Amino acid sequence: MLLVEMKALSGACFVRAEHVLAITQTEPTKCSLVMVGGTVVSCVAPVRDVAARLEKALAAEAETKEGS
């Protein structure tokens, strides 16, 4: 299990990268994560930055699994 820290509107939150279904931009510096099960997490970060962090985390997890 891989948790990625995000800056949520209410503070920090941790999400499982593999449970993110979509990322939507709500404002230039804010976005929302749509999670498995329909939960929406509002973040204070540009959508491209959040996407890059999630992709990096998923790539690192894939490398770990390949090495096992």
C-alpha cells in the first residue's frame, strides 16, 4: 500500500495512489481527487502537480513490485 500526502483544504491528507480515479481542476491552484467509491478530496495544488506526484508514486510502487 502506498500513501501519498496531499494538501487538502482542511490540512494534510493521505490518499492511496491506486485508488484515485480522476483529478479535476476547480481553480488554477485547486483541484479535486475522485476516489474509488465516489469520495471527492479537495486539494490546494495545481492539477498538473498532483497528477505528477501520483504518477511518480505509482511508478515507484511498480518498480518495487518488479524487484520483488
